Amino acid sequence: MAINLQQFLAKQLSDGVIDQQLCDLLNAVADLSKEINDKVTHGALAGVLGFAGTDNVQGEHQKKLDVITNEIFVEGVEWTGALAGMASEEMDHCLPTPAAYKRGKYLIMFDPLDGSSNIDINAPIGTIFSITKAPEGKIADESFLTPGRKQIAAGYVMYSPQTILTLTVGNGVFMFTLNLGTGEYILKTTKENIRIPVQTQEFAINMSNMRHWEAPVQKYVQELLAGDTGPLGKNFNMRWVAAMVAEVHRVLCRGGIFMYPRDNRDPSKPGKLRLMYEANPMSFLIEQAGGKATNGYQNILDLQPEKLHQRVAVFLGSAEEVERVTSYHE
Ligand code: AHG
Ligand code: MN
Ligand code: MN
């Protein structure tokens, strides 16, 4: 039988997996994602395409939707009473819960709009979030720097032909499809408790950066390309959607390895993806589905974060291939 997200969360609450604040927070995230979905699907009709004319703290030109979705996210969760603070890709520093609202026990970190280069071409985009326990006392950027292993919940919403919310609260991975008619997120029994196949014949990497990669990644990708004539003895297919949400979704659905390695384009940027609101939540989902996620050397979830907007190399997906490319780094 199909149940909706509210019913699913109520069951997790009564089973003692989550508490009331987390339940309220996750319902609020689901609700705000419907508003984002509305903006995204109306595109030009809602006047949300194109650049905002501003840069974020990472020096990236913000799209209008980066800014709009950040506002929707902040306003969608700040009032819940579940948060001591929040941090976003699009905000230089964290935002402690405003005095007007009750302080809660959690922190949320988010990428309000993942895959910004896809917005104006109507390709898949998403929203990613990571929830941790807040420390006591005043909330500052440092309060967010706990290893991904300590996450309480994580997930993403993917806006594509279907709008899908994928969630873990630490007991598996569950996917809910938005029914636009009723506004409900429905858990389809076929998408319950996702498991990633251990083996795969599909990889995803931005090949245009090949000449900038480090030697172990060069070697591994050469082997993938060599297919059944090389040491791996099988052919590989390739995909690149340019939105981590879409790549991770594909890996969760049918396996694969997704890579965004460090490269030598800019020494200040070890990797492109951000640890706190991209790599950590996605690695939590991947591990919960039986996959692996490393930075080439260590499990991503075990890394001790140093900065809120820190970047990290990412290799995630089907265990056998992630273990192989990780072993090449040793
Ligand atoms: P964001 O839009 O939040 O800045 O993230 C984009 C990231 C990630 O989602 C994707 O995997 C990658 O950038 C795409 O990178 P390329 O531009 O190298 O394709
Ligand atoms: Mn992103
Ligand atoms: Mn983003």
C-alpha cells in the first residue's frame, strides 16, 4: 500500500526513530520543496530564469533561482522550533535561529539549488539537506563542523520529469514521489529501502577535466574507457547530468560510480563539491543504501570538517568500483 511522507514520518516518530522536532523539520522541508517545485516548473512564466547579478561566498555567479530557493528554504524552516541554526551554500555565514522563533535542538545545512547550470536549459536540478544535532550555546560557523557520520537525517529533492524526495533518518533510504494533484509525497512500495548493486558498468565524471586530474584517477578512468579490452574486463557506459542530485539519484536507482575528483586547476579548490551540504548528505544516503563514498583516501563521513564551505573530492556509488578507485590512491 502507498503511504505519504507525513504518515511515514508519523510511524518513524511512534517507533522512536525520530523525535517531534525532527518530524516537524522534515515535514517543513517537504512543504518548502513544493514551493520550489512550483517556481522551477513555471520557469520563464515565474520570471525565475537567468542570473541574479550577485556572487556567493565561493565566487560563483548566482542564478536568480539560487537566491529565490535560498529564501524559500530559510523561510520554510526558521519558524519550526526545531532549529538552533542553519547554513547554506548561498549564505557566507550561518544563520542562528532568529530571536522571534523558538530555538530547537537541530542544525540544518543545505544546497537550495543544486545543478545551477541546468536551470536555464530545463535539465534536472535539486535541493540537498543535512541535519545534525546542535551544540549547546551560541551558534557560529564552527558549530556546524561535525563529521558526516554524526548526521541525524539527510536527503534531497529532485526536480525533473518527476519530483522525488529521497530521505534517510538512519534506517535505510526511502523515495517519495510528489503527486501534483494532491500535493502529497507518496512512498511507492517499489522504491522502499533502496539498495545499490555492488557491481556496476556505468560511471559519471566530467571528462573535460581529464588533463587536470591526479594520476590515480587518470589511470582508473583509462581502465574504464578500455572496457573489455582492458584490466577491468567489461565495458562501461557513461553519463554526466551536471547536477549531483541527478547523478546520485541514478546511482541509487540502478548503481554506478559518480566521481568529482580533485584536480590541479585551482590549488585553493580541492574538488568542486562542498563537504557540508553536498558530499556529506549524499554519502549518508549512499552508505545507507549499501554503497560507498570516499575522497580517494578516507570515507567521506569520517572526515573532520574544517570550514563551512570546504570542498572535497568525491567518489561514490557501487562498492566494488569505489573501493577500486580508492585503492589506486594508496
Ligand atoms: P551547484 O549548482 O550547487 O553549485 O552544484 C553544481 C555541482 C554539482 O551538482 C555537479 O555535480 C557539478 O557541480 C557539475 O559540475 P560541472 O560544471 O563540472 O559539470
Ligand atoms: Mn550543488
Ligand atoms: Mn547550489
